[in-house]
Amino acid sequence: MARGTASDPAADRSVIGLLAFTQSLFFVSLALCIAINHSETASNDGISFYGVDPDTIVIVLVGYAAASVGLFSASSWLRDAGAPATLVRSARIVAIGLPLLLVTPYDEGTFWNWAHMSVGVAMALAQFAATISLVRRRRGVVAWLVFGAQLAGGLLAAASLPNWSFPWLLPGETIYELAYGISLFVWINELRGANWGDERVSQASA
């Protein structure tokens, strides 16, 4: 599959640098939020708590906006690099889902709570599908470690639903997001190696 603009090493570095910067900004913003409020309520309600807490909403807005921009940009690179459609869709679903989480505050009634949860579930499924596709393609130790970490975070988050009185949703979601972020860079490294190898073969045959 043609790589389009992603065949330019400078363009590759630009997109990858943007993704690294925006992902870092997202996790730094999350760390700041946790430092500001690490109460049982925050742990029980998860990352979404910081999107409704007046003390942290601006920080979350910056982190989410940055991550959304980086992921959408990366999705175009992934498409041009020949990534599976599952991975491209995943990046775009998460990029679109992040701002939707902010405009569907879960604490404003049943409708908004269900809307918020629906967006969150769609994002989580898309992220897990991307990691599964990585394991199917790479099957290496790193891929399996990322898959295991994401699965563990997902199970921890699922076991931490508010009605279950097990306040570990925030750690579970954080682990899940970290694993997804790492999986993106593993995917990028895989695709860059494959495509650059193809280019070297083409040049040698010319």
C-alpha cells in the first residue's frame, strides 16, 4: 500500500514527534489532576471525575485537546503507512471520543451519564481492538506485554464500577490508557521498519 506523505522521513518524524508530545501532555495533565485530587471519589469515578471537578477541568481540557489532535494526525500517518483499518479507526474514534467525554458530563443526570458511558465504552473497545491487531501481527514479547497490561487495566476498571464498591477505576483506566499509548508507538515502529525495508529493496532493484 502506498504510504503517501508518510514516505518522507521528515514528515514521519514530525507526526511521530507530535504524537509523542501530545501523549506526554495528556499523561502529565492526568498526573497533575491526580496530584490535586486523589480522593476516593476520584478513584471510584475514574478519569472522568477530573472533567467535572472545577479544580481540574481546565487541565483535563488541555490534555484531552492535545491527545485528540495528536491521535487524529497519527491516524492519517497510520493509514498511509498501511496500518490495518482497525488501528486507523481506533485512533480516530479515540480522537473524536475525547472531546465528546467532556461535553457529556456523567454527573448531570441519567441521560448524560449513559451518553458518557456509551462514548467511553466505544473508545475502550476500539483501543483494545488496536492492541489485539498488534499481537496478531507482531506476536513478540513487547506486544504481549502491552496486551497483558491493557487487559489487566481493563479488568481492574471493569471490576471497579461504582455499584461494585471497589474504588480502583482510576488506576485501571490509567493503566489501560498507558498500554494503548505504548501500543501506538510499537505499531509505528513496526510499520516504519516494514515500509523502510520495502523502500530499500525497491531502491536496490532500481
